Amino acid sequence: MRITVKLTRAENTALLGAGPVELDLEEYLLGVVPSEIYESSHIEALKAQAVAARTFAVKRAMAGTVVDDTTSFQAYRAPLAESSPRSRQAVTETAGQVLTYGGEIIDCFYSASNGGTCKRSGEVWSRDYPYYVNKPDPWDTAAREEKPTSASHGVGLSQVGCMWAARQEIPYNEILAFYYDGAALVHEYGTGSVVGFEEETGGEIGMKLVESFLKKNPCYTAGRKITVKGLMLHSVGCPQPKASAFINSWNSPSYDNACVHGFIDGNDGTVYQTLPWNHRGWHCGSGSKGSGNNTHIGVEMCEPACIKYTGGATFTCSDLATARKVAERTYNAAVELFAMLCKQYGLNPLSDGVVISHKEGHSRGIASNHGDPEHLWTQLGMGYTMNTFRQAVKAKMEGGSSGGTSGGTLYRVRKSWGDAASQLGAFAVLDNAKALADKNPGYAVFDENGKQVYPSASGSTGSGTLYRVRKSWSDAASQKGAFNVLDNAKRCADENPGYSVFDEAGKVVYTGAAASSTYTVQKGDSLWAIAAEYLGNGTRYTEIKKLNGLTSDVIYAGQVLKLPNK
């Protein structure tokens, strides 16, 4: 993605010339992050700033807005791009990550300080956004106690609060979660989860995208950039369905003979991104026969464990049904990934030389002599070709299915068939849809006709009963959810002290934990000390962590903690 910037600062015009310039988004951020926050800041603070700045920029780039280089939009200083290694690290390690709400890129604001209170956007400007809520900010308060700072508009991330939290070893995704309430941290355009608050994408894309950079591989450390002109599809050429096996092996300073941008796991179709998309990889050979490395993103599909290579690209297969399932999963995921990347880089998959295989790259003189991935599909009798693949990518970009299943069915994960807004994903592989439904109590899997195929309509209850989780039957406003499966309802009640499970007649069928008391953290407190004083045993600090969803032992003054019963 590129963004147009109107240059007003003398240091920028001296370096880049007068007038608006079009910059690669990630390159633009290299001049924004160290301008907006101290280069000496903790790396987690720099990463939080990088994501906030990228989200702000993507929102405006998608709208065609021309920004300037001042704080009217975001401060941008081109000379800092080459002299700020910590900011470069933050931008690189969060490459492509943005914040979304309801599947849409948020309008992302931030300021130097909020004065100790996060502001609703409607308090400051004319429009309210659901992800900006009014609440105390103990991080900002603690930072200003150390060094007084004037408050600004106070909507979104507080930079001084962010820097203070990072020094307490709070990771950047948790910092962002605090300042942008309910937002999800995903890859650009909301097409995959990375490190944040969602495990699957919304809409019609069911691909799971996980960042696992090969930071020790020479291709990563070299940091050479490319202008992406196309995408090259590979398969690994050995019987190994686990992407982790390749990632673990290739993530080494001595592994200088290959590096790709991603692997697609054969067991579940998960996509592991192993290089920033705009980094130069080494995936299609060397010398004149490997010039595709300079123009194409390379992605490897893992292969079934049940095949055995007998020479060159020829193999035997001991379990054809299993092998075909692996190939189907990787094909479907590749379609979705390539659709995402084509959108991201403005590529037409049907244009000559844009979406190609390693084999096709060789015939074009830009890759070494390999037969993948066509050799895999042909010998398994799958009926897939690169032409069918390109057509499927184009259809996916336009909202169609990947065409990867025998019947073309997409299984949708929703609360109910009529509640399309609740949809978490649509999957070509039923097992993947089931797995997502299992992770989200109250959700089921529906075929394209709206028939519930998982769990059975009665779930584990043996009837069509809907179990509601409330404080009391009469307090309908307190309802946390309604579940087909009783065990899921029980789990929800357990996670919300003071709630019970009711059947459709209003009868209590399960009572969760009693309502807990609360404690406001004071300066100098620790979880152990709080547990010792209020629960009578310091070792019960783990119960406090679990009840409050804490991922570390770090707490801060002003934080309100739920306490379990004695």
C-alpha cells in the first residue's frame, strides 16, 4: 500500500523534493514513529506506536486522503528513517498489523497525554466511536507523576502512558487493547490474526494467518526490500505436513540456501508468515535463473506425510484419501492468502506473470528447474491446475468461494443462520469450521442452505433447549449469552461471577461462582501481598490472575481487581 504525503517541512523537501510524494506505507512509518515518540522508548512502546500510526495511515490511504507531514495528521521526518534503528525494528516486527472493529479499520487517534482519563471521541469531537470509552488511565497518571506532561485531546493511546506501561514489561498488544476498547489486532484489511485479540477472521475468509518470522535467517537479517510484482506458489518437495518443521529448521543464521515468505500447514491449513511481504526472499533459485526473488513473494505449501519420493518430482502414495485432504487444505488456504496479497498490492491474478508456480517461473526464465506444485496435484489426481488456482483467487477477491472442495460448499460459523452479523468465518473444510465453533460457545456450523451441521441441533442436551446466562431470570438486560449446549452455558457462567444458567422456563439449572469483591491496587502492592491479606494465603495470587484474565504478575496503582471468595 502507498500513501500520498504533502511535504511542508524543509528537512523533508530538501531530501524528497517539493510537492506531494507517494511513499510506501511501511517506509512512511519509518519517518513517523521516531517523530511521534522517543526513539529511546521501550521497544513495546515503539511497536504500539507503529501499529497506531499504521492504522491511522491505512484508514486515510484507503479513502484517498492526501496527508501532510505535520501533527495535523502525523508528524513525518524523512531524515529519521535512516537514523532510528529501534523504530525500524518496531515497524518491521509489526509489519502489516492494524486495528479493526467489527471487521473495519478503526479511525485511530492518539495523543501525548490524556491527563489521566481516556476520553470518548464524542466528548472531544462530534462523532462517537464504540472503541473509545471514558475510563481512568493509571498508566498516564503514573507517568505524569514521574514527569509532568500537559494533556492534549486524550482520545486513544496516551504516548506517555504507553511508554510507562512498556517499561513495566506490558506487551504492545495489551497496551493497544487498553486504549482501543474491543478492537482486534489483525493484518492489513482484517485478513488474519497475528498476535492480538482474535483467532479467526471475519466475513467470508476463514484463513488463519500467524506471524512467525525467520528472524535468524540471513534473508531476514539482510532486510533487502522488493517492489512486489507477483506471487509464486511452491510446494515443499518432501513428505512433511507440519509447517513448524521447516520454520524451526530454517530459522538459523547458517541456513542461507533458502527463505520464503510463508508456509501453509498441511494439517490445518494455517498460514505462517515467515518474512515481511516486501522483503526479498530466496525461494526460486539463484543467479539469472532466480531473478523472481527480486519481484515475487514466495509461499510454500506443505505436503502429505504419506507420500514417498522415488526420483525427481515422482512419488508414491500410501493413503490417497489423506493425501488429497492435505492438498485440498493447502490449496484453499493458498487461494485465500493470494487473494489477500493481490488486494494488498493492487495485483490482478489473471494478468500475465502475476500469479505463477515455481514450474511456470522456470518456463519464464526467472526460477530454477522445479515441477512444483503442479506435480503434487497431478499425481494425486486432484484436478487442480494453475489456471484453476488463478481463477479461484480472482473469485475470492470478488467475494466468491475458493472452489477448493469437491462440492464447493462453504461452512459458516454463526450464532444462528439468521444472524449473519455474528459470522466468525466461512470455511471450505468442515473440520476447520467445527474447530472455530468449539472455541466460541454459542456458535454453530451451517451449510450453504442454512442447515445446522455441527453440533447437532440439540447439542449435548438432547433437546432444542436454549440455555440463558443471566444474573437472574427477570434481569434480561444482564444476559451474557444463550447457548444450545449446556456445558458452554456453564462455562460462561463460571467466567462471570454472580451469573447462573436458566432453561427456557426460567428455572435455574446451574449456578456459577458467587459474585466477587473488588480491590483497588495501591502503589507498592503485589498480587502475592493482596492474596495474603484479603484471601489469607499468598499462594492464592494465581486465582486473582485467572479471575482477572491477567497474563503476567504486573499490576499498577489504580487498577481494580476482582477478588475470589475466601
